[in-house]
Amino acid sequence: MHVENHQTLEELQRLTKPLAQKRIWLRHQAVVLAMQGQPAPAIARALGCSRRAVQAWVARYNRGGVAALQERPHTGRPPRLAEADVPRFRARLEAGPTPEDGVCTFRCQDLRRILQEEFGVTLRRQAVYDLLHRLGYSSLLPRPQHEQANPEVQEFFKEIVVEQIEAIAAAHPQEEVHTYFQDEARFGQKGTITRVWARRGSRPRAVRQTGFSSLYVLAAVCAATGAMSALIMPELNTAVVNLFLEQFSRELPVGVHAVLIWDGAGFHTGEGLVVPANVSLIQLPPYAPELNPVENLWHYLRAHHWSNRAYRDYDALQEEAVKSLCAVREDTGTIKSVCNAPYISRGA
């Protein structure tokens, strides 16, 4: 194929090498191979494209040089929901249903009605789903919120907790301060059901046990380092929490002082609580489990290890708890991701 001499072969190779966009790189590489004397069928086989595409790219280069190989503007059809209306639609979604909507959660048919009545836009069902995904929305199960939760108190805690951690660090200048979150969970024969992959339109079945044996898992995690300390016990009281604190203290690396953030349960605040010297406590606001990322760890364990199964007795529960906790403890990347608390800006 004939190739115009807009650049030398060396210049074109130098321009082609750093290209990150594959589509643009393919066009440049086709012209490079053509300048080296390769025929269009051989270039097409080498690049995994059609012969006509190679010929078209070389023709574009011949007419306009390297600039002609860039992406052309794609106008396309304008979106049905105007960009100016997107913030208002997003605000309508975030605010949730009104009493006039007559539902407790938006369904696709409700959003289609809102788009038509309030925005003058008519969309099919799939187009509504595409719009939601494009705006970053997905169908998620809400986290339960206690009716006595106080959002203002929670926001105030987020503002001052970092200052509290910094004050503890200043009081221990010779030690490295790591921030941990702690919580307890009950795991037993009162089983739970989680999502499974199944054929569309089917209603899969899963075991949901109704036994009475159970145990308690106590865990503390540091999202910055991925470290985790856990204890499995048949009951939960102040004495058990003291055993956990003693174990947690022993597992801390030498020269590390831990800030342990937990809730105000009675066994966390009782007179018999013994706090090790290398641990400082910060209490969460009442009715604020969403501020404790260990809650996400329990959700992860129930979704990936503790659901859709039946357990013979306490020993079977204990065996599964040990196995799943060991697996999670070894996976520091999951701990860092699942237990991340963005409002804690201080690192490990």
C-alpha cells in the first residue's frame, strides 16, 4: 500500500509507542506496518482487525497525517433526561418517596411516573435502569437504623474523634498509635439466608435453621493495617470482655498503643472492666452501629460463611467460626476494604 511521507518511519514509531488508547494505537500501528511494506491482509491478521479497516486508516493518514488518526467527534442522540434536570432527579431519589407517592420504596414504575409527570420524560423500564446505573445507583438493602439514633450527635462524633485519637497519641509519644474498632456478634442455629446466583425467574431455596445453640464472636480490627484480633466464647459478659482485652493487648506489636473504639454496651462500661496499659478506649454515640465498621465484617461473614447452612451443635458452630475467622484474618485486603471507616483520617 502507498503511504504518504508525512513522517518518517522512526518518527511515527516514536509517536505510536506511548499511546494508551488501544483504538488510536491500532491505527498508528497499521500505518507503521504499511510503511514497512506489509500488505493489508497481513496487517489485519497481525492486529486482529479487518482488511478494510486497515485500508481506511492508511487512507485517512494519507489525507491528513497523524491528526487524521485521532477520534472523531461522536454527537449521538442527546440524553432524554437533560443534564440540567439530573441534579433535581438525583435529589428526588435521595429524598425518598413522599406520602403522595403511596409507596415505602421506589419501584421502576414509580420512577417512570415521576420522570413523566415531573420531568416530561417518557422512558421504558430498561432505560430507567440504565439511567440509574449511569448515575451511580444500584438496588441495595438498607442498613437498619434505630428510631432513637441522633444524626447530629453522630456528625459531632465524627468531627471530634480524630482530635481524641491525636490527644491519645500525644500522651504516648514513645509509642505508635493504631486505631481499632471492636464489636461482638452472635452466631448460632438461628440461621440467616443470603443472596445466591440462580436462574432468572426462579425462586431458589436455602436452609434457614431454627435451633437454639449459639456462640459469641468478639473482634477488633484495624482497617489501616488489616490486623484483626478475635475471640470465640459461649457467653458474653464483662469477664469475657476482659479476657478479650487481655488477648488483644498481648497480640499488639511491641511499641504499639491501641485506640479501641466500641459502643456503650453494659459489659464495655461496667465497674469490673480491666483495660490494659497499652489500650485506650473511645466510646461511640448511642444507637450508632453505622459508625462501627466491624458491623460490615459481620455482614461479610454472614453473607460468605454463616448463611444458607445448618449446624449440628455447638461444636459445629465453633468449628465454622474458627475456620471463617482464620480465613478473614489472613485476608488483610478484605479487612482493609470491608472495615474501612472514612471518617477516621489518621493512619495506622
